[in-house]
Amino acid sequence: MQKVSERQDVDDSAKSLSKFPDVVLQHILSFLPTKDAIRTSVLSKRWEYLWTSIPNLEFNDHKANRATFMDFVDRGIALRKTDIKDFSLTCDVLGDESRIRRWVSAAVRYDVQTFCTDLSKCKESFELPQCLFNCASLRELHLSVSCTLKLPPSVCFSTLKILSLHSITFPDDHFTQKLFSGCPMLEDLWLHECNWVNVKIVSIYAPRLLKLSISEMEIDNHTWNESNGCQIMIFGNCLKYFYYIGELFNEYCFYNESSLDDVWIQMYYTDQRSRVVAYRLFKLLSGLRDFKELAISKDAVEVLNHAAELLAHMPLFNNLSILFLDWGQVNLGSKALLKILQNSPHLNSLVLVEGISFPSDSERILEPLPSCFLSHLKKIEVYEFEGTEKAYMDVAAILLKRTAALEKLVLSCPKSSTWTLEEKENVRNELLELPRALEVCTIQMSFFMFSITVSKYV
């Protein structure tokens, strides 16, 4: 009886939906996963082919029977009636290279605009069809191929604006030159864990490139040597955003005349490569130099100390307004950090995301004092601050003493803080006795976090 009732509910729902015109129903189906949209074909004669006109097709063989999945994709493409806006394919290649290439060619024939593919379990190399690399309708291309990717004789992405490459092994210099020179309209480029071992020089010339994101694949530091890396040259006078994560196994050279809005550098290093990494980071910063916001990891700052001779030649960061120090507790006694601050005369905001530490001689930190501390630095924020009441007060006292233009100081304890209410109250009372703290002092307390904000209002 219950099954009959459930079936009746389904029939009633189908009848209610069937009152809408086809274009509305197809819009509704476009929000469903492709496999669920196709399943609606059993509802009635009218629904049988409605799904064939939805704008997006997504095929994923995750946990699917191989033969069933392959037939499912064949049917989904064969019954297609209209253009494809977004096409996504995730599957193992195994021995079905020609079949997969046929699917890709079909998507191109339907004027696909966004093409995403994640292919695994390939042989040593894989070649996508020529038509994909000459597709005039393509706006976004996301390729993840866990092997060496072969290119056709010509590449011409005349309308491509977003290109994302993941886990791809580049066969040679000619490949990269052909690929990147064939993207004249490119605005957003992602290079994620690609293998450059066969490449010596990469030239990325994209006159409209706005955003470049690079994450390097992990390499065993014990087997790596400097000759393994390649030189990546970036020409982009419109570049506004640069994001990097890795260990600088490759060398990056920037040739741009534009001012960047945001630079993000997260890196780790080991002692075996510290001087090589320091020189490469110095070259990277020197090439970028003209940016407004910089987020940099603690290790990236510290590695510069392993090539101290470079600090005297650190570039000026005249446009740097906001500096984020992240991914580790920052040592305020670091010579490299001091030099970055000294070369940032217009720094307005300093944010230390994972806390700070002081050298034993804390009275001599930040000397000679960076000019921005006297003229421009208005806000300092320190998060995840761990320490005793005395350490907390020492930090507040030193930062208040060293800054002449400061308007806001935030010191926040981590969620794991074990301070009692009595200890927090002691800090509050001591804070009020500090020079400049009496001007305006706001205490913010919560169960998980205790933060002190000192503000000076003109």
C-alpha cells in the first residue's frame, strides 16, 4: 500500500511539472547531476528526451561499473540535440583512448564553452584530438592528465580566457612554447603540480593575463639537483594577481611593467637547498616588486637569511600597503623580515596570522626602526598568540612603543588558550597602564578567544 502511495506521489509531481514549458523544465534539469537528469526520461513520453537539451553534461566514473559508465557516456553524447555550455569528464583511460577522443570531439562539435577533463591510469602519453586545440567557442579549459600530454601540430585558442593544467608532464620546450603562445586572450592561468623535468625554458607570454597561480609538485630533496629545475619566464603587463606554493624547484623570472594587486607566496624549504631557494626567492621578489598586498610564509622570510649578502640589495616595495605573514610563527628578530619592513615605506597594515616570537634581546628588535613604523603603519594584528601574561604584555608594550602612527593593535589568543578570567582581567588592567593605551582602549572577550584592541582616534 505504501509503494502504491509513493508511486502516486511521483506521478502527481511529474504531472505538476509537466505544466511548465520545455525550456523551464530543461532549466530545472540543468541543476541536476547528468545521471539524474537522464533518469527523468522514464517519467513519461514527454520527458524522454528533455534532458538532451540541458546545457551541462558531467560524466564521472567514480565507483561506477566500467562497461555501464562507458555505454552511459556514449548514449549521453549520441542523443545530444543542442550546444553544450559545460562539459566535464572524469575517468580512467585504461585502453579506451580512441573512445575518449571521440567524446571530446563530440563536445567540440556542440560548441562547448567550458571543458573539464580529469584522466587517470593513462599509458606513458596521451593525445587529445586536434579539434579541441582549435575550438573557437572554448572559454575555459581544465586539463588534468596524469601522464605526458601530446599536442597536435597547431594550437589556437582564439577565445580561451581560463586555462588550468594539473598533473601534466610537459615533454619538451617546444610543447610549452606552442601551448602558451596559442592563447592570445588568456586572462587566468593555473599550473598545478605539473612535471617540468623534460623542460629547460618556459616562456609564458600572455598580453591579457591577469592572474597566474602556480603550485609545484613535491620532489625528494635528497635526489634533486639544481639542473633538474627549469627557468619559467613570465611576460604580462596586465598581471594583477600572482599565487605560488612550493619549494622553488624552478626559477621564476617576471618581466612586467604593471602594478600587482595581490601576491601570495607559500613555500617551505630544507637546509640542503636553502641558499639556492634564497637566491630564487630573491629573484622572484625582485621581478614582482611592485605590488599592493603581499602574503608570505614564515619559511619564505627565513630562507632569505641563508643568503645574507642578498639583504643589502632587497628591492624597494614602494606600493606595498598590506603585509600578511602566515604559515608559521614569525620571529620579529629576523633580519630578512626587518629588511622587508625597512623597504616598505608605505606599509599601512601588518598582519601576523599564526603568532610571533621574540629574540632574547627583545629591546633591540626592529632596529634600525623601519620608516613606515613612524609614518604610515596604522594597524597591527597578531593572531594565535600563545604565551604567558608577561609575554602578552611585552608584545603590546613593544609594538606600542615602536609605532608612532598606530591606530589599531589586535592581539588574539588561540581557541586552545587556557587563560582564566582572572588572568584576562589582570592583562586588561596592565594594558591600561601602558603608554598610549589610555587614549582609547577596547577589550573584547569571548569564551574561545580573548582579544585586545587598542585604537587611537584623532
